[in-house]
Amino acid sequence: YTNGSPLLNKSKLGDFVATLDKGTKVYQRATTDTNSYTLKKKGIIQICKVKGDWALVQTLGERGLYAFVKIDQLKNITRI
């Protein structure tokens, strides 16, 4: 993944957060052939793992839900 992303750095991925826009699809597994959900509002997520074109992300807050999202959907990637 290029595009000037700090994810190219070898740092621990849990050190990064990003924004997902309203309307972004998130998936149960790292494939579009699985259950998906379309976000109803913009949100900030923590990036847990990256493999290929997919990122495993966790929502911030008390529920801490996990989902997969295409890397190109991650916006405003920053180190925390």
C-alpha cells in the first residue's frame, strides 16, 4: 500500500487510527463475499492488522467491534 501512508513504517499497527467515511462498507472477513455493513456515520477506527488490500480494524469506544475494510477506504491515517 502506497499513497504516502505511514503504514509503510514497520511500527506496531495498533499505533495507528484512521477515519472511515459515512457509506463505507465493512466486512466480516477479508473478502467481499461475506456479510457486510454500510456505515451510517463517519467514524474513527484503530488499525489492528493489514494483509494485502485489507485492514482489520476496531471501533474506538466501549464496544470495540472488529471488521475488515479495504485499505483504500482508510482516510486520515495518523499515529497515536
